[in-house]
Amino acid sequence: MDVFHEAAEILKKSKYTVALTGAGVSTESGIPDFRGEDGIYDGYTQEEDLSVQMMTRNPERFYSRGFQVLMNLQGKKPNDGHKALAKLQEMGLLHEVITQNIDNLDFLAGSKDVLEVHGNSRSGHCMSCGKKVTIQEIQAKVDAGEIPPKCECGGTLRTDTVLFGDPMPEDFVRAMEAAERADTMIILGSSLRVMPVASLPRLVEHLIIINKEPTPYDQIADVVIHKGIGYSMNKILEAIDE
Ligand code: NAD
């Protein structure tokens, strides 16, 4: 039996499966990952530019650099990997999609029960009155030179993305609960190095990992596929249908 059929068998037998996705699931949509071969992570600058400290202490730099990383995600389209997860949910073989991504592509692919453990790049809010705004409203103010962007109440607006230095959101608690309920986790495109999300696979008995590069969990996974995600997920869907 090849790895795709092995993964298909586990998914068919599993009583409760969750997916955990990372930046690698979106590279086939033209969004660079952080730590993959063409990743944009340089170990330091990116983390600083996307930090809550930069946003509050040096908003000029935050809006000219970190915020632009979020804006570059706009207008991207879901790929076969995202679509395969939506299909697995439709077939009743997958419950929650836990994503570290902030690119909205699981929703655009039609997935339900998406837990965005690093927030999103669709919306923002006022840090004083809590008013919700769209990311486009924040961008329009930034483009007009209003840095930091302000709410009508005089408070400062910010993105709903979880920045470095922010606490984890409610979705992370829900992700832990989902992982505790699950007996299988299918992990797509994550180096599994960013904590605390990288601790979630420890809560699950059976692991299927699809990632071009090795991860720290490969040794204990039931199936490891070091190939492209779109290709691999299509092979798994074919194997399920046989
Ligand atoms: P990561 O960059 O650390 O790891 C991505 C992994 O995916 C790498 O090991 C790489 O080899 C693999 N990969 C890349 N393309 C692949 C493909 N087509 N098929 C199979 N494997 C592929 O990603 P991470 O673990 O998610 O951690 C990065 C952090 O940065 C996360 O917190 C995430 O929130 C954030 N981030 C998000 C986006 C996004 O929203 N799309 C993009 C970059 C970074």
C-alpha cells in the first residue's frame, strides 16, 4: 500500500479528524511561507516588523513593513490543498480545520469550522471602543497618511491578526479542545516549530503529515508524505473514492 492509500485508510477509519495547516498549504496560491525553501523568514526582522511592540512603538515602520505583509495576502485564491480539506469536510471525514494562516483561503475554499489560531487579515478593531472595521478601512487611512489609523472615538485601530507579542485568541482554546476530541490529525504545510501551536499534535493519537521538509513529529507520525500538498491531497481523495 502506498502512503496515499495508508492516509486514506486512516481517514476512513478515524472517528474524529482535525486538520492543522501552516503557511505551506498556501504556497501553491502564490503566498510565500516563512521557513520553507523560498520562505521569507530571516529569523529576526520579520518577527520584529510583525510585532505588537513595533505597532505601538514605531507605527511608521509597522505600517510600511509588517502591515504590508498582511496586505500582500489580499486577492489570493484557494488551491487544491484548501479545496481538498473542504471536500473532506463535505464527505464527513473531517471536523475542524485549525489554521495558523491568516490568509482567509480556507473560508474561500468553502471550509466550515475554521479555527484561526493566529487571527486573520480581513478585519480589525478599535483598541479603545472595540468597534469592528475591515482591513480595507484601516488600509485607506494608512494610505491617506493617518499613522497610526484612528477610530472616530479617538482610539487607535489595529488588525485582528495575532502579532508576535499578542496573547493567543479564543480560537486557540477551541483548537486545543478539538485536538483533545480528535483521534487523527492531518497536518499540512507546517514546519511545526511555532509554539504554542506546535504542541497540538501531541494531543492526538494518529498523525498524517504532508510537508516537503522533515518536521520534529515525523518520527511519531503514522504517515509522512514529503511531497507537494495539492498533488498529495488529490491522491488521497482518489484513494478514498476507490
Ligand atoms: P513555516 O513557514 O514555518 O513552514 C512551512 C512548511 O511548509 C515548510 O516546512 C515547507 O517545507 C512546507 N511547504 C511549503 N510549501 C509546500 C507545499 N507546496 N507542499 C508541501 N509542503 C510545503 O509555516 P508555519 O509552520 O505555518 O509557521 C509560520 C508562521 O507564519 C505561522 O505562524 C503563520 O501564521 C505565519 N504565516 C502565514 C502565512 C499565510 O497566512 N499564508 C504565510 C507565511 C507565514
